[in-house]
Amino acid sequence: MAATKLSALIDEFTDHLVSAQSRTPQTAANYRHYLDRFLRVTKIQSPEQITADAVAQFRNWLQRGDGPRLKTPTANYHLTALRTFLKFLHQKNFSTLQPNDVTLQPTTPHAVSTLETPGLNRLLGLPLKLEGHAVLQHRDRAILELLGSGGLRVGEIARLQRDHVIASRGELAIPAPHGKLRTIPLTQQCRYWIAQYLKLRHDRAPQLFVRHDPAANRTDAGHPTALTPRSIQRLMKKYAHAAGLGSSVKPRTLRHTVATNLLAAGNDLETVRKRLGHATIASTKIYVRPKR
């Protein structure tokens, strides 16, 4: 009976991740998988049995496993899920181990790839230099500006609607998968190129960025379809290649560049975390360069 109770709490916890914390269903499923492993390894049956010894037993299993040893980042995903679950249990007034007692395994800092200013400027200037229809040139320039100065994810750009651009305040409201919004400032260049692109649009589709090729499927309402994340990735690959930047420059390269530039400009980690939409400060810390 107690084991069923703990399993039910995990179900409630994963539902909470999606409904209250706006985590994706995939993240919730991953957390469920990690916690199921914790239960299987430790054979605990109640929140009160989540002790330091049980965590140590799980940590040892993560280092050995049933097969090849898990890499440190993968092991830390398991421990992060457990720590987040413990926070949830404390909010429900269960007597169990403190979340801070679950420490992550130390990792070796790795350098993130960024793009220097000359390369970025060359990339941004390409859409209007290559042959093509004006509406496509201006759309692509606006997208590259959002990647290069806003640090948006490709999925976020694909979900943008026209009314997410708050022109009166020079801001952009970025939608999360479950309806929450985070607001970031738009640079003058971003505002300009988005406005120029929208002036060339003759459709009433609500999406900010849409397909303009003749073969594009249209919705039942007669509107062009929105660009997909994959389309934006291909777009980035095309311009990076044309700019001579190589295949290693991807949308995430520009996101890394925005993050490191924000920190170099004196912004604190919490400001950068909110700007990029990171769930935890740990994700933002990868951009902190070690002092020499």
C-alpha cells in the first residue's frame, strides 16, 4: 500500500511539473523514468525512507549501473529529478530528506562555441545580399536578428505570433509550451527588420514567420503555414555556409554568443537566466568563464 502511495506521489509530481511549472511533457516523462529507477534500485516504499543512505546507494548504482557506466551529466539528470521531487514532497509537508542534501556529481567545465562579431555581422548581412524575393530576404534577416541578439531557441521563434511583438514597449513576449510568457527587450535592429518584413506580408496569418514558397501548404483559413523549427535550422545552415562560417555554427551557437555577451556586459546570472528562459541557474553557469 505504501509503495503505491509513493508511486502515486510521483504521478502527482510529474503532473505538477507540466501544469504548474510549465515543463514539457517530455521533461516530465524523463523525470518519471529517473524516479522509477530510484525506486527500483533502492526498493523504498515511502517518502520517509528517502534517506542519505538511500541516495548514496542510488549514486553508487549510477556510477556502476546495470551496463556501461552512465556519463556524469546523465547521472546528474537523475539526481536533479530526485532533488526536485524532494522539494515537491516538502511542499506537501512530508518528512523526508532535504533537497540540498542531494548533491550533483562534479563535472568538468566545457567551452561553449560562440561567434565573434565580424562573423556575426557577415551572417546577418547575407539575406539581403543573396538573390531572392524581398519578403524572404526580410523574413530571414529578422529571424537571424532574433537568434543573434535575442538568443531565442528555434522552437520559440517558430511559435511566435504577430501579437507577441509589443512595439509600443520595444519588447517581445516569448511563449513557452504551456502558455506562460517571458518578455525580453528587442534591439532596435530586431524591431526594424520585423517591421520591414511585416510590411511586405499580404496575408492575415497570425504567425510571425510563415512560409512564402509557392508550394507551401495552406491552412483551411487560407493562410500560409508557419515555419517549423527544422525550417529555421535549415535556414541557419544555408546562411552560415554562405558566410563561410562552416557547419559548426548553428542556432545554439548564436544563443551561446548572446549569453556570453550579456555576462561580459556586466549582467548577473539571474538576469541572463530569465533572458534565456533557463529553468535553473545551473544551465546559465556554463557561460561563466573561469578566472585565470
